[in-house]
Amino acid sequence: MSIQQAKADLAQARLEAEKFAARAKEALERVQKLENFLEMARQYEIIEDVASTKGADRNNVLKPRRSGLTTLHVAVEVLREAQGRLTTRQLLDRIEGQGHTVGGANKAANLASILSKSTVVNTNKTEGWGLSSWDAKPPQIPVEDPIEDFPF
């Protein structure tokens, strides 16, 4: 093998490694989206096996089954749009700004109660409410240099 051929092979191998790293990143992003979807499905108690649902029941598969979930869903969407943590009051104002009403004599306390029962969102005293997925760190996939690992 000539030096010129080795350089060409090296360039090709690095290109393949970059493509692999990009595909791995896309796969990790998809994993995160699917985990978020499954968590929301658990919150909404969605029937997992839609294929086994027959007839008119299929229309009801994606409907919430417990109280408070509509408020949770709106809160999650507001947090996603905000792309950052919000205090309970800020979150309540934005939820009501979208035309959704939070019930109860103390709306902020009711909203906090609904959110605290969910694993989709979390809070800390200094920054407010946020999506739990924001705290999760994706696993690191090292991209190794194939030339460095090749025993010469």
C-alpha cells in the first residue's frame, strides 16, 4: 500500500466516522423523543396495543382517562415553547393566556399539585418548573479514530 493510498483510505474512514457520529446523534435524539412520548402515554394511560382495539374503541385510544391531565398537557406544551424553567405564577399566567382555565380557589396551588404528581416535569425552588428531560444527559458515544487503534 502506498502513502497516497493510505491517506485516501484515512480520509474515507474519517468521512465514514463522521457520518456514523451524525447517525448516532440522530438516533439519540429519537430515543429522547420516544422516551418523552412513552412517559406522556403513561401519564394519559393510553392503551398501549392500539392494534388490538376494535371498532369504535379505536377513536377513544388517545383520550385522557384521569382528571388534571389536560392541565398537565397544556403546562408541558407551555414549557416546551418557553424552552426554559418558569415559576408557578409564570406558568399559570401562560396557561390561562392560552385560554385554558385551572380550577380551584387557589389556582397556583392547584397547578403545583397537578404538576408535582407527574414525572414529566420537575421543579427546583430557585428556577421553577421544567421538563424532566432537560435534566437528563444523553449517553456519550465515543467516536474513535480508526487509524489510532490500528496496530502498526
